Amino acid sequence: MPKWGRKRPRRLIFAVGLYTVGAGLYDIFYPAVTQNFRDAYNLRERYGAESWVVVSGATNELGQQFAHEFTKQGFNLVLIDENQENLEKLKGQLAENNHIVQLQTMQFDLKKSQNWKDYDELCNKIKEITKEKELSVLVNNAEEFDPFGPKIHKADDQLLLGTLTINTFPVVFLTRFLGTDMKSRQKKSAIINLTSYYSEYNVQNSPIYSSTKAYQDVFSQILGYENQDLDVLTVKNMPYKTERHPNGVDPKQIVEGVMKDLGHERISYGHWTHAAFRYWILLRQCQFWFSSCGPSKASQTKQ
């Protein structure tokens, strides 16, 4: 039996340690190198000039940034969300930028629609709009965090059901009913699935959100392996800045990184700085350290 002082066991231990450290450094710095030194694809050439992009959850901060970016590049847009007033407001903002594109809004209750036939009907309406110039990109961005404050056994049942629904049904059925036509195009098509880094880093007070994002993560990655003729990008973005997450990252940076990774990668963390510093970002957002990210003291006392 070899002694630990001999060279062979020491070399083995050194090799394992080198691999462990090297793999971690590669994981952290790979996005920085690729996004800064690799050219992004010309999306108009890759997916078709003046083709259509569908964005679900279009009125949240991330959805708005995707809408602005795709209109800037000359794509026509179908915007889907629950609130028609917010959709019209976003449509007006996009029109003010003087981009010569077509903009369509579709009000759809993403939290209450639990029947596949509702999605079939919605997708048929989308196909009627996009059939002349085809649908080239689907952005699955509909999401909602858990009801803020109470633990799951004290939360309202309808709110929990709505959170489960919006985080699972749209990504599956929009992909199911629109994906077939996207695969049959002569040019490439893309599906961008906005999951979350919380699919790996489980956060307190968000058991539904974290678990459904893990579901989206697995769904998206398997979808990409099964359909390699499509550009399927799984985006594990950091929570972006909102009233609930005041320490969140800039949604514009997330979209900027996604556009650079689209067509090149299977997984993106958004902007390269978010990938490199994601552990520090998570520390800043952790409610154990920053009370502004967690429930109020009053709600904690009630629990």
C-alpha cells in the first residue's frame, strides 16, 4: 500500500485540487471572455429580417428591455401580458422610438389560464398575426415570486395557485404550440427561457418560485438538447432590480448579455459581470444580511 509521502498519491491529490479550482475559475471567467472578445450574431440575418418575436410577461422590467432591444434591431413584436393598460403603455413607448416595426398586444391571464385549450387558442391568434413573415423568436419571460411575507401554509390558496400557474404553464404551452412552426422555418429560430439563478440557489420565502424555476431550468435544457436545430437559450439571470429586490441587477444588462450569448451558448447568466460576481451579488441580496430584501419584522413576528 503506497505511503502518502510518495509522489504518485501527492500528484493525484494535486491534480484533483487543480481541476476543482480550475473548473471554478473557468465557470466564472468564461462569460467575461466570450462576451467581450466574441462577436454577437447579426440577429436579423440569423432569424430573418422583419420576422416576429413573441414576448410573454412583456410588461415587467425584463420583458420591457427585451421589447426595446428587439424593436431596435427591426423585429416585429407580439407582446403578451395580463394588464392591457400596461401593454398599451409599453406599445406607446416603443412607438415613440420611431422604429418602423409592427407592434401587437394580446391580453391574456397568465395566472389563471390552466387549460391547454386557452393556450391553443392564444397561439392560433398569434399565428394569424405572424404568418406572413413568420415567428422567429419566443421569449418565455412570464414569472411571479411567492406571495410576499407569509409562509406557504399561511398564504392564500389562490395566490399560490396563480404563482404555480404563471411560472409553469406559459413556458410549456407557448413552446408546445408555437415551437412546431418555428422548427419548420428555413432560417434559424430561437427560444429564450428566462429561468433564474434561484433555480440553483434556493432562497427563503420563495419555495414556489425557486422550485418552479428549477423546473423551467430542466425543461429548457432538455428542450435544447432534443432540438439542436433551434437556438434554445436557458437564462439563469440574477433577480433584477424591483421594489421587492432593491439590490437587484440592472435588467438592461441582463438583456445585453443574453443578446451576445444567443446562438452561441446553451446557458447564459445574462451580463458577464453577473456570472463573474454572482456569489457576491447573491450575498448582497441575501435577506439574512439585508433586511430590506426580506419580510418585515411584523410579519416575521406573526409567523
